[in-house]
Amino acid sequence: MAADLGELLVPYMPTIRVPRTGDRVFKSECAFSYDSPESEGGLYVCMNTFLGFGREHVERHYRKTGQSVYMLLKRHVKEVRGHTMCFYIGLHTDNEYECEDEAKLVIFPDHFEIPLPNIEELPALVSECVTIACDAVLNAASAYKKQESDSWDEEIQVSKHARSLRQTDNGVRIPPSGWKCQKCEMRENLWLNLTDGAVLCGKWFFDGAGGNGHALDHYKDTNFPLAVKLDNITADGADIYSFDEEEAVLDPHISEHLQHFGIDMLQMQQVSLAISVRPRVSEWEVIQESGMKLKAVYGSGFTGIKNLGNSCYLGTTMQVLFSIPEFQRAYVGNLQRIYDYSPLDPTTDFSTQIQVVLGISLQHQPKGISPKMFKAMVSKGHPEFSSNRQQDAHEFFLHLINLVERNSAGSENPSDVFRYLVEERVQCCQTQKVCYNQKVDYLMQLPAPIEAASNREELIAYEAKRREAEENMRAPPEPVRARIPFTACLQAFTEPENVPDFWSSALQAKSAGVKTSRFASFPEYLVVQINKFTFGIDWVPKKLDLSIDVPDFLDLSRLRGTGLQAGEEELPDLTPPIVLPEDTRDLQLGNNCYSEFCTLAFCLSSAPDIDESAAMQLAEMGFPLEACRKAVYYTGNMGPEMAFNWIIAHMEEPDFAEPLALPSFMEAGPSMASLGLAATPLDNQPPEESIAILTSMGFPRRHTVQALKATNNNLERALDWIFTHPEEEEASDDLLDMSDIMEPNDNTFSNANTNSHSTLSPDQDASGPRIKDGPGRYELFAFISHMGASTMSGRYVCHIKKEGRWVIFNDHKVCLSERPPKDLGYIYFYRRLSSC
């Protein structure tokens, strides 16, 4: 029999491969389902492509590709009370289960089976080749485990200073609370030097928090190498940083080193719990409805999504999208057709994977689903979503919509239901002239004005008690949550806001400008994000503890834009002038072009008018003085608050702290048209910055260049042009130089205002986006809530209204909600009410 099987294998030997470096071996999950080795039929791994398939799908792959040899992996699991017994498949199991693994080679279409590891019974040549391939597959890391290991942090090593650290006997004793930096009195991101007990603030780069870097300065002065983060000390350990080794380290003697300064690690844990955990536990309990006996529900539309490790931001967003009929219709119309027409590698195809996840989530899956393949596919190439860290659900929603847009060409685009137009009215404060613009958006960001809280007096009293307790090193009072009316949030949204770097075409100079936003159209589904996250004055990101009376029914009709009104005068339709850098002389512009270009530079001949008191007020907060002066100037001396917003928006720029520099103003000079330049640079080549922005979104360089040329280098219009001229991508090859051609970039761009639009309504202009306008009356049907102090930590759950009942989706657990915490939500989803 062995000889017969050996002869049977011989024709297929050229198709049996050994996994090479870089090959992904999918031996834990089916490409079209959530079948695994633990499923009843096991998992079939193709010995050529190393894709995994459940019993229902493996024959389709055989018919489609002609690949006949598969490895069948099965795991038999028994619940026991003991250690885990795992063999060569290398999958993770719970310690309360015993598993026995089984592997076979299966030859299609006749299902001949060759048990492993009995290959040595085959003829020698066949046995040797097949054994090498099978062992390589069995010993290969799972495709997901390999991906996870790439994103994990490197193992922290013991510091070379830990065992030989000398501590100063200076009598320093550290109190259990009330810490502050010895140099700047900062009270957050504090580090205790383990040599002399100095308590000093850290720096942004150490742990993501803010600071003035006094701990590092202290090391430079003293060479005392180790410091411990004060607010992270627990009975299990602490965060330790070595300035000398420039990395996080371990200290096996940390307990003794802390005891030297009077710190008991167990006591520190108790203090930390008393100070920081109490308010967060309250929020977690309310949002998860922890104290109630919730009834579990199962069936179509009630399938949970397992947490893959800080992936609840993905699970909650997918649950909400999958509850929308337009997404169901677009992706679950015919699963069989999806399977038949999927590409050869379905693991990397967006449409296939989202259709599979959505289709299975609408089936009866009582244990929930584990979308490892979907997460790997949607996060590929993204620096944040490809990691195992928690992420912002708001950012992931926009990222997912961007992928839907890019993969819906020629088919129904379900993200149309979120797309709407924003009308922006910008007014020059000096001339009172206005201009109206429209932009595409997918999400309404709603401010949360703390000053409008209905319990403001209570908040003021709590803050006073908190400061007093901190100064006297006592336990803080019970926290008070701000209660903000939803009407106040809408009012703040409608208020005018300052326009940074506003250039007035009426004055032909920079001026103060204000902007108001209204709806030019109302979407079918309105997504509202509450701006709960902000920065403290020390640049530490923090979450505001808010309760907002979000209504079940919402009427935004009064926020519809009206366009240019009677009595309003429009700003002239002029583009800002070109201001050349000092090194313009190095450009190859010809004999006289440089002097002609200089005459195009506009500027103020006198010294700029700057409110120095406002600049000094900002400088006292720690910002560079020159940056503060620029902020005050560019916001038209409208006060430190608007200047502060300008600083926030520009602080990452390389010339942020450089002195304010303005070119000279020229009264006369040749027009741009007379130079043959119009609004495009030399040789009609778009600016490289604009090209880089569009190529970073994944579009080919040749397509972006043509789009920018066709739209006079307007980025927003160029993006519209790309998606309304998909056929131009191929047709434009002969119109461009070879230097304009390069491979597309895999990076993504998830800004709501620049997401693409791939289809058009019949009644709309070909250059505009497709929108589904209608009445601005809505009903709440879902919301996502965040628990924790930062979007980069904590957890997400979502509540969805199904069949008239609120349901809570908490990872793989799905239950009927008793008290949906609508006032503590982060992202709210509304559907348009049917017209009466």
C-alpha cells in the first residue's frame, strides 16, 4: 500500500513546496471561514500555497487551482485540570485543556490519506522530499503569530547598573503622594532617580507623556543612571529607565532600591489604587453594565467578535457597520459567488475578507468569531493598526471607510451612506467679505464645552478640594463628572472659529479670518464623535470625564447651509502670491526669471502688529517666545485662546520656534499670466509636496501628477478627479515622462476630509462627490463607548438597537442591555428618519 501511495504522490511532487523565508503558513484559520484544526472537519493546508481551508472550501480550491496535495491538521481537545499537552501544530491552548494533534497528507480528488509521521514507509526518494516539506510546515510559525512577534516590543533586559548601583545616604524620603518636579513643579510624568532620590519630570520621548526633560538634565549633571516612574510602582514591579543605556530596563533589586527612600512597593500599589483606579472602575462598571444580570442572545446579527489583544476598537466598529443594511447588501448578497470569484490569495483581498467576516457574523456563531485574517489584511502597512496596541475607534472607522472607498470601484459603495458635504463660510475680519466652500466629510466632530456644564459649581468645588488634598498629601475627594447639555455641544459646533494663516484676497495679505461650518447636505447615516480627548498644559493627553445627555432623536435642520446671503460681498477669487525661499537663486530659472519671480512676492513693509502681552502669556506656559509671537500675529491679535489653537496646529513644523519672517511688499510687478506660469510651477510640474500627499494615500504617481495638472494643483479637487477618472490611470501612460512613473505606496490616509468618492449620482456634476441628501432628522441606533484614560489604552464596547431592543456587544459576549449608558458614549451613530 505504501508503494502504491508513493507512486500516487510522484506526479504531484513538483507542486509540493518547502516554506521559504517570508512565506506565510496559514495553519490556524480557513481563508473563507473560521474553521480551524479544532473544527470537526479539521483544517487543510495547501502544500503549495500554504493557505488553509475548512472542509467546506478545500475542494473549491482544488478545482480552481489544480493543487492536489494538502496537509490535514486536526486537534482533539479534552477539558482537564492540568497542564497543556501540545504537539507540533504550535497553536495556543488554554491550560485547562488537553489537546492531541493529528496530521495527514490528503491527495485530492480521491481523498487518499497518508498519516504523519509515517512517511518513512514510502519509497526513499519520495519519503525524503515529502518529509522535509511536511516538517517545515508543521514547525513553521503561524502566519499570525509571526506577524504578532514582529509588532511586539523587544524583551526588556536587566540594566548593567542594577547590581552595582550606589545610593546616596542623604536622608531623602519619598511621600506616598503629592509629588512634583523639583525644578518646575510639574505633577505628572515624574521620575525618581534611584541614586539620590531626586524627583524630576520626564520628557515626551520616554513614555508618551509630557515633560520638560529635567530628569535627563539631572543625569547629564550627575551621571546617576537609573530612574523609576513614580506613578507606575506596584507590588509586581515598576517602569525603570536607564539614561546611560538609553532604554527601558529591569532592576532585580528594585524593592531594596526603593526601600532606601522609604518606599514600600506594596504600599505604593495601594496608594495608586486609591488615587487612580477608583474613577476608572466606576466608568467601566457603568459602560459594561457590570452589576446587572444580562441575558445572553444568539443568532443572526448577534455574533460576538473575540478580542485578539487590544483589538476591541476594531470589533466594535465592525459590529456597528455590519448592522447597517447597506453594508449587508453590498457584502453578503451572494457568499457563494464571493468564494468562486475570489483571487488566488484571498487572505490579502479586502472585498473577500470583509464579505467573509460580515457573512459569518450574520450566521449563528454562539462562541463568536476571531477575525485574525481580517485584522491582518486591513492593518497591513499601517504603523499603528498593525501593532498589538490599543487604537482610537474614531481613527479606525475613517481608515476602514477609506478602504471601502478604494475597493468599491465599479460596484455598490456602502460608505455612500456616511458621505456628506460641509459648507464652510470664511469671513475676513477686516473687510467683512466672505467666501463659501464645500468639502466632503464622513463624521461630525462635536466639541464638549466644559464651561457649559450644568454642575459647574460642583466641579469648581471639587477642583478646589482636589488641589487642597494634593498640597496636603491627603487622599483626593470623590471625583465629579461634568454634565454637559447636548444643546451646548451643538452651540459650540456652530460658533465661529479662527482660521490659521488666513490670507485675505481682498487685502492681498494675511489677516484675521473666522470660519463657520454648516451642512450642505445631510447623510443617510450621521456619525457624531464627542471630542473627549484633549491635552493638558503639560502636553499630557488626557480624557475628559463627561456625561452628555445625547438624545434618541435629533433634528439638525437648522444647521443646513444657506450659501451667499443678500448683503454679503464675496472675497475676490485670487490665489495667494508665491513667496520664494532665499535659495531660489539656485533654481535653474533662466536669465531674468528670478527677478521677475521676486516681484511677485507680497508682504508688509512695516513691522508686524503683535499683541506682546498675549505672546508673553503663552510663553509663560512653556512655549518658545518666537512661536507665540507668530501665533498671535497669524491669528490677528484676537486673543491668547485663538493663538493657543494655532500653536497646537503648527507645533510639529520644523520652523515652529523660528522668528517671524515676512517678505517685502511690492506694489507693481508682472502678472503671473504674463510670465506664463498661471498657478502651476515651472514646466507645468505639480509641487512635489502635493504629489507626495496623494501618493501616500496609495495612488500611482502618474495618476496623481495628471490629477494635479487637471485641477490647477488643488489637492481636494485632484482627489475628486482621481476617483471620477479611474480609466485615466491607464490611458495617461503615454502622456507622461518615464520619470513620473513609480509603484503605488501602501500607506493609507484616514483623514475624513480627504476620503475618496468613487461613484456618482446621476443628477450630480461629474466633478462632484456622490451624496445622499435628505432631511436632517435622525434616530440614534448605536454608540461606541470608551473606558480608560486614553484612546491608546482601555477598552471599547458598543451598544446597538436591534429589533427595538438595545444590545451590548462586549467582545465575544452579546447580551440584552438593561441600562444603555448613552450619556457616556464616544461615537454615536444616527439613521435618517423616514419622511412623514
